Amino acid sequence: MSEPLVEVHDLAKVFDVSPPWLNRVVERKPKAFVHAVDGVSFSIARGSTLALVGESGCGKSTVARLLVGLYGASRGAVRFDGQDIAQTLAGPGALALRRRMQMIFQDPYASLNPRWKVLDIVAEPLREHGLVRDDAQARARVGELLSSVGLNPADAAKFPHQFSGGQRQRISIARALATQPEFLVCDEPTSALDVSVQAQVLNIMKDLQRQQGLTYLFISHNLAVVRHVADQVGVMYLGRLVEVAAKQDLFASPRHPYTRMLLDAIPDIHMTGRARTPVQGEVPNPLNPPSGCSFHPRCPLANERCKAERPALRSLGGIRVVACHAVEEGRAP
């Protein structure tokens, strides 16, 4: 593996979700806080893909927005090619950094301005970063970008409503590629699409990665998609990473009970007869998370230590890390 392009250390984000001041006074309620991301650390090697997976509400999308500077971190640091992102975005180098990292959003129906033609949508970052001199150059460059994602350059004259969901997501990818970035944060880019269209979009992203040496952070709850695109996989639960491993290792021998639970929930189309365990219970209320290990109310291996002491991420040889007392003590199979 090459050197890390992106390094995340002890990243945390706390949201104040308190009711208005007068309501709190009348109802005598304290302030309320949600720890959406709570001490996440990982790195992404240049030219590779790290996928973050987990149930809805586990903090995946918050991590994505923290990495590109849409949210400010409550604690921790993100370094991109050796630069601290928060410091760089607050200084004169902000525009140059934003040119090197871009984001593809989840909903292709909401992320494109319906009043703009495709030409203006894809050309906006080109004009913002001063990458084109005039309209003719912008049209030529937009045509190249649309061709690179499998669309016709003539589509630049159309509006977003004239395209299907998969085509709209290709337009979003073309816009993200306009500044020739090195790092793309993909926040569930295929979850709103049909399965057949998902495959087309994912293949385009894989081809672009090979051709341009792109580095991806890929957010998803679909493990089949993750298996297709990722080099490394990080499993998140209630704002924390519970397991990080190479894709082959994680799918072949998951160690954390939550990871095994997620993999067991995948339908067995080959009918192998392997015993399967459905995902048990519900994700706890993030306003009132469980003590100790946040997964212990749903974990079949939980003991008194799990209820009282929060596990730290520990290395299990190689690049796999797991946060689980049962794995550490040898109680996990």
C-alpha cells in the first residue's frame, strides 16, 4: 500500500439538539447533545477505497461532511496530504484544497439545481476555480466530462428533470470530477438508484479510479456494493468504528459480533445451508446511549465488563483493528 493521502485522528462531532431556551425553562429540561461521531480514526492510502458501513444513524454521513469541511469537528483532526484540513480551509489555501477534494451526494434528485442546465451545473466548479477562460472553453470541457461518465456532450443543453436517476448521478460525478480532484467522498451515491443502474454507476467510478488514480471514501449501508468497490472496510456503530479490515479479510472472517450480524443478514442466494442470524434489536437512542460498549444490549457475547467498560480499537495483526472485549478475551468464535 502507498502512503496515506487522508489521515483521520480521534474525530468527533457533537450536535446541540436542545429545545428552545423557554421550553427548557418551563419544562425544566437540561440541554441535549448527540455524539454523532465519537473518536473515529482511520487512514486511506493514495489510490485506494475505504468504505464505511453501518445502519442508518451510525454517523457515516457526518464523517463524510467532516472530511470535506462542511461541518467543523468538535474534536480531533483530519489531514489531507499532510495538511490539516481545518487550518487550511480557514486560510488562503482553502480554494486550492477544495479543488483537490470533492463530494458526490446521496440524492441525485436533490443535489442538482433544477433551474440550471447541465452545462451550467458541471461548469460551475470550472468557473469558480478559474479553470476555463470563456464560455467556449467551458462547453468543450463540460462535453469531455460528460463523455467520461458515459453521457452525450449534447446533454449539456438539457435540464436535470429530463434525465433518469442514474443519469443524474452521472452528472453529479462529472461535476465532482471537473476540478480534477485527487480525493472523492461518496455519500451513498447509488442508494437512490435501481440495482441495474447501481452497477453501471459503480463500474464508471471504478474505471475513473483506475484511469485517474482517484482515492475514495465510500459511504454505504449496502454490503454487496461495498464488496464490489472497497479495498478496506470500516464498520461503524453509534458514532464509533468497531472494526476496520481489508475487504477480503472482513468478508471471509468477520471478528466483531456486529460485523458478523450485518453479514449474516445478507440473503443467501447460493443456499449454502450456513446458519444465519438476523440482525437483532434496534439501534439505541443516540441521546441516551448505553454504558460501556454501545453494542452490548444487542450482543450475544456481552458480559459485565462489556456493560461497564468501553472497548478501545486494538490491532489484531496486520491492518485489522477491532473494538470488542469478547474478541480481546478470546470469547468470540
